Amino acid sequence: MSTTTIQAAFAPELRAALLLKLGDACGDISDATSLRDMEVRQDRLAEPLGRFDAFRSVIDAIGWEPVATEIDAEPHRWALTTALRSVLEIEREYAEVDPRMDGAAKQRERANKNIREIEAFAAAAGLRL
């Protein structure tokens, strides 16, 4: 067991990353079940349902309150890594904002703070991003 603490301040960020990927899985489930020319088959649903279950499982483990929580990262390694990679990519794009844009400095500062938090959590959890 590799217990990892999710700090209260980071919990909403982690939950948002997981919900982003949960939404992607929902979209894929919807796509797989709405094709007119095919019968809904389990083989087309297995993969997106598996992703949905993995992301939901982490959300269930961390809860909905912004409080420090400990989880066993090992059974959630794939979902945590996938969600954090996605949001890290977005934050890196935000950090590269055009300096001439209104609010650029504030956006860059916030993105860099989020990047540091994501990387610190990943390191503490033994995740490779």
C-alpha cells in the first residue's frame, strides 16, 4: 500500500482533473451507444466504461469536501496519472500566455502555481507524469 495525502487546497484541483477525464469517458460511452447502424455491443463499451469506473473510483476515494484525505495511490495509479497529465498539459499552455494579453501575468502566475502543485503531488504519490 502506498498511502498518499491529498492536501485540502489541492483536493478541488485533483477532483476537477478527474471530472474532466470522467466527462471524456461519458462522451465516449455516449458515442458508442448512439451509432444508428449498429447494435450496442459490450466490446464497444468495455473500454470507456472501464475509464469511467477508474476515474469515478478515485473521486469516491477522495470525496467531495476540500479536506486533507489519504488514499492508497496504487490501485488508482492509471487514473491519477492520466487525469494529472491532461490538466498539466492545459496548465502549461496557460503558462505560455502572450504577455501582451490583459491579465497575462496573473494567468501565468496561477498556471505556474498549479503546475508546481500537480508536480509535487505526483512526486509524493510516485506518479510519472
